[in-house]
Amino acid sequence: VQLQAYGGGLVQPGGSLRLSCAASGSIFSINDMGWYRQAPGKQRELVATITSGGSTNYADSVKGRFTISRDNAKNTVYLQMNSLKPEDTAVYYCNADVETIVGEGDYWGQGTQVTVSS
């Protein structure tokens, strides 16, 4: 199973970006999917998660600004980020709890850099 994340980049404060992450491989089903981020010198932290049924959970710091969604048919999770702030600068990682023919596993994407700066 591989997770490929893309969509990061440089954006000015107040701007928007949309991240995408597609899972591929011998996938039977995907349970929770999510986005995490790690800023320089800090620990990786949860940004948002979404269940297979569409229930969502957000970090307090992004509530009202970020929206997580998924397309189960495409095994893809998205993160729409609006009103970006410099403190949102980090490497963003996607995560998925995937069931394959050999069992359940936790998988991570390679990370995509988001930089918010004027």
C-alpha cells in the first residue's frame, strides 16, 4: 500500500491550498484517514481525521479554516485549507488505516511542504 500526497506549496497569509492524498495497492477497504503536520523543531500533530462514514475531527487550531473530505471510490482524502496563517507552515502527512488481504495496517504518505509567508 502506498499513499501519495501532493498539493503543498508557498502561499501568502490569508490564502488557500488544497492537499490531496491517494492510496493505492492491494486495498480491501480504508477505515479512518487523516492529515498530520510537523513544523521544524516540533512534534508531529494531528490536523484532521475522517472516518469511512464521513465523521470528522479537527485540531482546535484549524477549526473553521480547514475542511477534510474523502472520496471512497478513489481512495483519496483531501484537506482544504483556507485563511492560512504563518503558524500553519509545516510538512503535512496523510495517514490511512487500511485493510488488505493480509490484515490491517497504518500507512503514511511521504509528506508535502506547506509554507505560509509573505
